[in-house]
Amino acid sequence: MKLSIEIANLSDLNEINAIVKAGHDDHAEALPHIFKKVEAVMPESYYKELLMDANCAVLIAKEKEEIIGFAVMELHVSPSFESMVQRKFAYMNDLGIKRNSQRKGIGKALFEACVEWSKNKGATSLDLNVWEFNQTAISFYENFEMKNLSRKMTLPL
């Protein structure tokens, strides 16, 4: 397997959206009160904004010429509140691997590329959100020694 990790371009949106949709459908099934099944999850306007923003990147994993994984990265700076330590951190907005390419080291390679992107941008941490139902993702991130930083809770009314 010859795997390459690259920065996405505009022509990659349809292939990326197919991977996003598969993961999004899992979310819609687990949390139908939050997520809806749709055909194109990532709007083209949002994708273009990501590509044009120097503090964002869409990384793709390619095998031959096929996109088999992606990650959406953003660089943030914490608010300059007197009560908080100012920090620059990377935020992984999304990561997905094609189903038939999972458990082959592609997610690991893509995650490691995201860590490198974060370091190169001067980030002191890589943060992300993962939904509680997604135990596969939680285990994946824990393999990289990621720790819980906060907990978002809800009370259905």
C-alpha cells in the first residue's frame, strides 16, 4: 500500500463528501434529534473557506489516486481573558476514513499528519470533540493518549 497524505484542493470535495456522509449517517442514526441524513454533508462554500484560510487545512489520505481519508484542521487562539492562560491550539473539526480502508493504519497516519500540522502551526495542543456514542472513535483517540478536557452535557426538555 502506497499511502500519501496531502493538502486537499477544490476538486477533492466530492470524494471527501462521500466519506463525510458515511460517518454523518452513523451520527444521524445514533442521534436523530441532533443530526439529519443528507446527501452532501459538507457545503461547498464551507469547504472553499477552509481551503482559503491560512489557519485551516483539509488533509487527505490517498492510496494511488483514490482519497480514502480526510481530516479538517483549524488553528485557534484562546480568548485573552485575564483569568485564562492564552494559548494557541489546533482543533480537529472532523476525521474520517472510508469503511473498507479502516483498521489498516490509515487513520493513524492521518492523525499523525494532523499532529505535525498542529506543531508546525505553533499549537500547544490538538483538541477535538467526539460524541459519547462513538466508542470506536474514543478508543482510537485514546490510543494516542488523548485525554478528556471537558464534558458537554444535555438535558432533553
